[in-house]
Amino acid sequence: NSPDEKPTLLLGDLNEWRLGNRSALNTLHATFGPQPPAVPTFPSNLPLLALDRIMANRHGMIATVEAHDTPLSRVASDHLPLTAFVRL
């Protein structure tokens, strides 16, 4: 990434559960580079799959990514929400 690029975040339900070379997220590697480990968020009552992501186009911009796992979040949606600490 060039120093002139603006910091960019991509976040949401990307519905990609495959890892490694089979992952469709590999197409984003040129822009977003290596990302923090994926966090299981689906299904919310027993999170096994990491379908939701928070990505940044600058290395080190995302310090942590965690699932917000509370009794209310488990019934509010079929996915747990993600939280992240972002360094601007």
C-alpha cells in the first residue's frame, strides 16, 4: 500500500468459511494483506464458523478482533457481533 492511501476498513458478514488457498477472501489480499485470525461468530448460540470479518488496508491498524458474546447478543442475531480495537 502506498503512503498516500487513506486508511480503509472492510467489515461485515462476508460468508466465507473456507481457509487457506480455497478461501474467496484471497482475492482481497492485494488490498488488505494479511489479516488478524478469524473469530468464530456463527451460529450465535454455538459459534463455530468465522463468517464475519474486520479488515484494514494497513498492517497493524487492527490490534484486536473479538466476538461480543453475551446472553443478549446470542439471541439478537444468528451471528455474534465483532468488536475491534483500531489504530488510526
